Amino acid sequence: GNSVTQMEGPVTLSEEAFLTINCTYTATGYPSLFWYVQYPGEGLQLLLKATKADDKGSNKGFEATYRKETTSFHLEKGSVQVSDSAVYFCALSQAGTALIFGKGTTLSVSS
Amino acid sequence: NAGVTQTPKFQVLKTGQSMTLQCAQDMNHEYMSWYRQDPGMGLRLIHYSVGAGITDQGEVPNGYNVSRSTTEDFPLRLLSAAPSQTSVYFCASSYQRTGKNNEQFFGPGTRLTVL
């Protein structure tokens, strides 16, 4: 069946460091891929998405590229801020299936 | 738009008690769902609904009931609470259940503790 695997956290970085959070997926066909973010005490909100191979989603300085050949959708940011501290979820959606989430990666950024 | 709203924000129950978690959305979304979030487990789907009068089970439905009498509301009922149901519960809604534009909008969550 379909599944999403994320790197385990927590990820601890200093402000202005480069961020990568790995995400790989298993699915037949061509799913849509999403990154959601959950700030402390809040619900999840969509950060970015990509709906076909080689698409790049971007938002708030974060980027992720849909790589069909490696079945990956890694999240990157060139310079993180303390305000980026949150839990990040990779997810996929496909015709006939509901949204499937990874287990989440906690990011902690210190000044 | 208020988006997705949930009440209460916090709740403490004793084992065996029953309660209803409320969820409402004002975006005219057909699809609504309930998740629970536990440490190290990510989000797990409890129940979902593709429209008024239609509900179905997700990954972890045992111990929970739902109904969907209107498009706006999707309450989650715990019939006899157990400590294993201690969790954070999120309600979500979207225009569609599956596919390329399946962006889900989440409520702020209900933190439930069962003693």
C-alpha cells in the first residue's frame, strides 16, 4: 500500500543554518505530495505542495521538488529562523486514497 | 470564514465516561475527517465522511462513533473512554477526499486525557 517515510528527529539547528528534512514515498501511479507544518499548540497547515513529477513547491523560503526517479520530496530551506521551530509532516494523496501522512519531524532552531 | 473549529480545547475524563468532540467548518467542504495524534505515531485517521449522511472507518476506528447530519458538522463520540484514548484529536476538512488538490484544513485540536 501507499506510505510515507520521513527522517526521524528531532532536528536541532542554529539560526541561519541550512535545513533538509528527507521524505520518501511508496505509491503506484502519480500521487500528489504535500508538506504540512504544525506550530506548537496549533493544528496542521499546508506549507507547500507538488502535483506532478519535477514540480517544485515553495512557500516562506521552504522548497521541495517532486522526484519521481527517487520517489522523494525532501524539504529544504536555506536559512532557518527561530520561528521555523515546528513539526513538519510529509504527506501524499492519490486518486482513490485519502491523505497519508508521515510520522512527522520535529525541528528546533536556536538563536 | 472561521475555517475549522473544534470544541473543547481541553478535556479530562474518567475511564468509562462518554463525551462528544465537536467539529464544524464553514467552507462548504464535502469531506471531513478525524485524526488522533500520538507521540511517535504521526496522525492516524479515525473516521471520515465524504458528505452528509455518509461516514466510513479509517485506520483506528474502535471506540469511536461519528455521524454527519449536515455538511457543516462532524462530531466524534467516545462511548466509554479508556486511557488508551488519551491523545490530541484533530478534525480536518477538504473539498475532496483524494487527488491532486486534496489540501486539508485542520482545526486547532482537542487535547483529551482519560484517567
